Amino acid sequence: MKKSLAIFAATLGASVFSFSSTVSADTVAVPLGQQGNTTVETPRRGLNKPQVEQRYGSPNDKVPAVGEPPISRWVYSDYTVYFDTDYVVHSVRHPSK
């Protein structure tokens, strides 16, 4: 009886271990056409507004600053540039259409 109980316990333990160690994952594939235009160079962090305008031209729209610290944004055709006061903090590419 002890031997059959030990075999049962070992079999149960092995099956629980193999069940709990199974891992699965999903892969999300985003087609290149939907990832935004990755060939467009955007202003880097730390540039000031005059530098951005000199290097990248005038934006399509200048959205006034809001909040504290004052965050403003300049909207170009392919990306938007976010400024903290007068300095770039982030540039975000627009999704492809």
C-alpha cells in the first residue's frame, strides 16, 4: 500500500509540475504600414523652439501652452513636438493613414 501511494504521489506531482510549467504567449504583429512613418526625423529632446523651427521649418499649427509646467505643442504633418516652456521634451510620429 505504501509503495502504490508513493507511486501515485510521484505521478501526481510530476503531472502538476508539467501542467504548471507550461507557458504560452500571444504575438501581436503590427504591419509596417500601420506603425507610422519611421523614416521621418523628429526633433530631439533638449532643442529649443528657435532651433526646431530653423532645422524643421514652421509647424502647421502652434498649440498654446497649458498647465504647470507650461506644455505647448507644435504640429507638423508627420509628427507633433511637445515643449516644456521652450525646450523639446518629446516628439511623436503620427500614425500612417
